[in-house]
Amino acid sequence: MPPFEHHVFVCHNMRPEGAPRPSCTRDGKSELHTQLQQLVKAAGLGNTVRINKSACLDQCEHGPTVVVYPDAVWYGHVKPEDAAAIVEEHLIGGRPVERLRLADECINTKTCPHRA
């Protein structure tokens, strides 16, 4: 089997009620993860794209969060209905979905204006 061309990490972190930062999933399940898996399989990408559950990606204020490697494209506020755009535009078409993309100044920094 050839190596995967893309790894897609979907934050699956669930925090307790009242936590200072929000959760990417409220019930420990991820409809977004499932949707991405189904769409990748339906597109015939199952041997080249791996959809992974991830623990916290430290982008809680932007959750649910998805990151696509090796492209290092971070998506925020992703809903299950956005999965088709990620598969069709990014994974098949090679173009990141700009409307979902997180600003560079918000990735891996404590100075993001969205952090409490």
C-alpha cells in the first residue's frame, strides 16, 4: 500500500461542563469525523487519505478544529456540513477552503484575539 498523501486530524476533545475553554465535541462523538471518513471513502481516497481522531489541538476557541497534513492547513468552526468542501476542494482539488481556514496569527500562539 502506498503511503498516505494526507492525514486529517479532527479534534475529538471533550471538556467537562463549566471548563474555562470550550470543547470540540460535546458528547464524545464526532459527526464531523464520521462525515469526513464517509466522504473520503465515497471519493475513493481511502488508500491515500487518513482521517484521524485527535486529542486537543489547542485551538479550543476555534473548535471544532481540523488540521490537514502535510499541508499544515488549519480549519476552525468546522461543522459536519463543511466536510464535503474539505474533501472536494482541499483533498481532491488541492485548494484549501479559505472560508474555514484559521488565521496564521491564531495558530500555536497565546496572543490570538479569540482567546479569553
